[in-house]
Amino acid sequence: MKKIFVLTASLLSTFVFINCSAQKTKPASKKAGKAKSEWVYQGKDGKLAYKTTPTGDKIMDFSHAGYMGGGVALPIVPVKVTVKPSGEKDDTEAIQSAINAVAAIPVENGFRGAVLLAPGTFTCSGTLTIAASGIVLRGSGSRKGGTTIKMTGGKHVALAIGAGRSNQAPGESAIPEAQAGIAETKISDAYVPSGSNSFTVADAKGFKVGDAIEVVRPVTDAWLHLLVMDNLVRDGKPQTFIGKNRNLIMQRKITAINGNKISVDVPLSDSYDAKYLNPPGTKVIKVKAPVRVTQSGVENLHVQCPPLESSYGNAPYSGIRVAGDDCWVKDVFFEETMNTTVFAGNRNTMQKVVIKHTYPNLGASKPADFSFEGSQNLVDRCESTGGNTYFVWTSALIPGPNVVLNSTFRGWGSRLQPHQRWATGLLLDNCTLLEGGMDFLNRGVAGSGHGWTMGWGVAWNNIAKTYIIQNPPGAANWAIGNIGARLKTARLFDSAPILEEGYFDSHGTPVAPQSLYLAQLHERLGQPALNNIGYASNTVSMFTNKSVKRLPPLLKDTDPVMGENLALHRPVSASNTRGNTKEFIPERALDGIPNTYWATNDNITTATFELDLENPIDVNAVALGEVMELGPRIEAYKVEGQVNSDWKLLSQGTTIGIRKIDKFPKETVWKVKITITKASGYIALKKVGLYLEK
């Protein structure tokens, strides 16, 4: 450790910042990539060498992520049908009819053909679905003078490839399991390290090279206890991390069999420890893979819906759901969509996809711009701008490899953060996130018991404001060559113990090779594979996002006596909001603007106002202020803090008026809830402040 950083006194007791290079994050220099990682480096023979953990685990080969398993150029499919915009009419049926017409064309060399949308604006009130293989929906450009799909009508996703439920909940995997096994055995090794390509089974009879298999890892009491996921309690109620009726399923193909030793095409993104998994043990099942749409794509489009200041749960439109295998999305600009893109299949690529939000997402719950719900998927040279968002997340029980490469994310209060319940094998490679955090962490009882979000993840040569990289018991996460502040904390909503950090290596100094993904791809398939996906070399010159400028700072509110207002700009939710406009949303009490305020409807005289501080914050005072032009109305209230996953009373009172300051003993809180229990008229709060008065 080089030095301790103290950003505000409020963070001191529960957060520790170390080796930050950077509260003010600096861009990487042109000499970046000259340091050497101890975990992956070029050996004397010119090949990549890997350090292992004491149990033999290593960083996996992520190069199998992407279209056709990585290193394959996205195809150029000839146009079969052209559609022109109708003007003001609904174009959904016309475009869908053209897609269906191409679907009737026989497959030739793996493809049926492309539907070309002419320049102009197409009004669409429903989802455009590619339900057959070998079809491309192509616009005439994603920017000015190109093709725009203007979303109207009821709630829907703009585009869909393959079968995907329109009512899919965020974070809920849509991938159907492969069909029933024909042959079945169990892993007989005492320990199979993460990153391995082979394992020994009790009996390989019934299996052959080329078979599709599932490696089925059980959820056991012993494993849950190892992870300390068997003691989750929130508000006095037990929370379930992963039910014991569920399995962690990894799909692979057999490449070799030697006696009872089976080798597979893609490394395993998890470890298998018999000590914690027996009984019942890890099954290996021969399966018939499900039939999905393949070789289909969406290209060169602009998808637009109106800019909405809304919570994502109320937002009407999302962007694209890819539930096929070996598909792609290229050069598509999504404007104002929420929960914009979803990978619900395998071996897919999103390349140069841009997402823009005019307004931050409202409320404490965040949407995801790029959601991994399948395996071997690649996000490459993509961008997203928006506040209070998960730019990238993983769904529950999703195995890697999945990769985010050379992508840029802008927005205050946003994160690259695997979301819930033990995803494995995610690589964040040369991404830039100047205003937000990059996390592989234990979310504890957040959500409904999200717990450990990621095992065996790697953050490589990134630039971010902060990093929370934690090591799950029995597993590992790595942070190598990154620039930004390191943060140590307890699991979410707890004050202790501070969890073990992951493996940090060369922090503050980027390492060679510049991109881990490109280096692994080059070693496996050679330079032509890099050329195929648009990289002439694996050098810093290919990563232009290293010199991105920081967004303007958020407005601050500092009281000369109380100090900095720690509530400002925090995600917030309220039980009621006045009217149907955004004039009185709860965020108005936290924006630092004197004349804005949160208000309830006329008949609402009791309400809750809940701030999600997102990090553990030390506070010992709260300031509340009513809208005095309306007169004092609040007659009883209480303020509670979430301390160790439960609510603790901080203060209470009977009047507020123009400004009321309540002081109390210092507490470390994750959330603060203000409950108005009695008022003479509708509630109107102009200001909510939290302070650590020295």
C-alpha cells in the first residue's frame, strides 16, 4: 500500500481507500502497457504464462467470447428486400412482413438474406422480431441521414432475435436448459481448478468426442456456508441467496477423451471442490442442445424513444433482446431506451453499440444497459451515457466467458457491477468509467439476497473512479493494471467485517499485453483473428478511450457549520409523488436547487422518503425543510437508518418548518428512511440533508 485516501470523513469508518493513483483519475499515457502482471504475462517462449492460486486456479482463456466463439468477422449478408418509411403511418407490420418474407427463403451458405430499411424515420408500435436463422435487419446508418426506428405505442422491446419472453424480468435468465441427458456420470476429481479444460469422471462410457455436455454444479449447504450465504437476514426476515433446488450449469463440447479424462472446448469458469459439493456431487450429462435462431443480426440503425425522466420500471421501451446463438448487433444507436440490450443466448457480439440517456434513472433501483444472461458473449467498442445506471450486469448463475472490451461509460452514480447470485468468468478489458465504480463484490441482502455477484472475474487495464474487488471464499477475482481508487468494504448493508480484497496487481500502472482478450485470441487463432474483429494490433493506439474527459461535477451543498450534505444526488424513492409530471419527484429535495421540492398528492398526509446511499456513510445529523410558502404541515415524523440490514431509529419529532436539524450519535448507515406519520395537508419537503458534523 502506498497511501490512505480520505475522501470525506463520512466514509472513514467503513470504507478504506488504498493506492488510488487517483482520486483525480488520470488518463493513461502513450507508454501504457509496459508493466508486467504476475498473473498473465508473456513467457520466454513468447506464449502467455499464467500464475495459479494455491489450489491451481488461473485466469481463464476469455478468447472464446464473441460471434462464432471469437475471432470471426461479422458477415456481410446480401439484401433481399428493401422497405421504405411510410411517413406518419405505423411501419411495424410492413417491416415485420419483410422479415417474414426473407424467413421463407431457403438458407444458402448459412444465410437467407437481409432486410434493408431505407433512410428516413419508421414509426413502430411493436417489436420487430427475427424468429428464423440467417436473417439480418439492416438500416442505412445509425446517425443523421440514416434510418431511425421511432418507438411508439405500449410497453415493448424494439428488436428481438430469437425466442424471448416480452415480459422477461430484468436479471431473469431466458436461456432454456439443454434437453434431457442421454448419458450421465459425475466428476471424480477432488478438485477441478477454475480455468481448466479437462476433468476426470467416474465413467466416460457413453460419451464421445463432439458431444454437447452440461457440467451441473449443485448448490449445497456446505458451499453456502463456505460463502457465508446461509445467514442473510433483512428487516428480520431470512433471505435466500440460491435455492438448493437450483444448479449452476455450464454447457461445453467434448474435444478429447483419454480413459475417464474428458477435455472440453472452452475452459471452465468455476472450480469444483468435492469437499463442498459431495454429496450429491457434480454431474456431467450428455445433452441435445436446444434449437435456437443462429446467424442473424441487426445493423446500422437508430432506435429512438422520447426522453423520459422516469424510473426504469415505468419506462415504456427497451432496445434489443438477443436470444439466439452466433448472432450480432453492430453500429446501432439506442436513444432513451431502458434495460436496453440483453444477451440471452451464446457466442454473440455487440460491436459499436451506443446508448444515450438524457436524464438519470429515477429511484434507488437501477436498470442495466448491457445485460449478460448467456455465455461466450462480447461487448466491443460500445458506449453508454446515463446516470444512476448499471452499465453492465450479469444475471444469476451465468457462467463465462463473457467480455466487455474497449468500451466507454459516462454518468454519475453508475457502475459496471455483476448483479446477483454467482455469475462466473467476466472480463472487463480496457474500459473507461471516469464517474463511476467497477465492482466484483458481495451484495449481501441487497435486492432479495443477491449475495456474491461474481467469482473468477478479471478487471484488466481499466480506468474508473473506484474499484470494489473482493475475493469470495474458495474463489478469486482479479484487478490488474487498473487506474482508480481501491475501496474495501463489508458486504452491502453490513458494517463489519471488512471483506478480503481480490488479487490487485500493478494497480495504477497498466500492464502488457494491452488487452488480455486480444492477447489470448492472438495466441489461440493468430493475427488474422484480430484483423477479423477490427484490431490491427494489440497496442494502446487501438484504445482511444484512454483520454476521455470527465463530465462536469455535480452541484455541491456545503453548510458552513454542518459541512457537506451527504444526501445530495443520492438515489431516492418515495411512497407517493404529486401528479403525473416530474415537477414534484423525490429527487427534487436532493438536487441542491432552492426552489424545487418533493410533494405528495392532496389526500396523502403520511408517506415515506427513502435514500439509498449505495455506500456505508457515517452520519450524526439530519436536516429537513418544508415549503414555507405552503405553511408548516408536518406534525409527526421519524428518521431511521439501515444498520446491519435492519432499521434503527435515528431521530423523531413533531414539527419541521423552514429548517429542522436533528442530531444523534454517529451511525454507519446504508440507507436512510424518513417517515411522515402525520400532516395537516399534503406533504412538501424542500430539502433533505445528511451530515457528519465534526
